[in-house]
Amino acid sequence: EVITFSEVDYEGVRLPHDDPVVVTLLVELFTMKRILIDSGSSADILYKHAFDQLRIPADQLKPVKTPLVGFAGETIHPLGSINLSVVAGTAPCQTQVEMTFLVL
């Protein structure tokens, strides 16, 4: 389905803009707010603090051997990866997908 925005969605936004999109999603039945959608990123990141709030045991993380390199060249070693169910939208217009997140 096509995703569109109305004038209500632009309240408080100065046009034209090139801001990233921030959404709310249901991740493993937990509502996560302020999710940054960055179409230029090659990884789906879940910060440790958010992972801990999901109350998933850390032993569920799969090992990740490849580090991430940030914009400034810094190297970050993920704690692991995990597949999580993500729901976007509200019924009847919603979709559910399984996503692999790197936990940092």
C-alpha cells in the first residue's frame, strides 16, 4: 500500500525539509517510539537499553563477528544479533515482518 502524509503530519515542520523519518512500531508486542528510519543505513540497530526493556534473555543473541564502522571511522562491536517480529501500521492496514537487529 502507498503511504501518504496529510497536512496534519506536517504540523511543526518547516518545508522544504530533508529530516529523517521517525515512526512508532510494535516490536515483539512492545510499542517502540522514536524509531529512526535511515534509508542510507545498511544495518537495523537495536540499542542495548531498548533490548533490555524487551526482557529477552541475552543468551538469545547470536554471535556477530563483523564490527560496524561509524561515520567518524570508529569501530563498534555488536553484542549480537536477534530476529524480532515487527508490526507496522494499524488494522486493517498493517504488515508484520521478521527483522534481524544488531544489538549495540
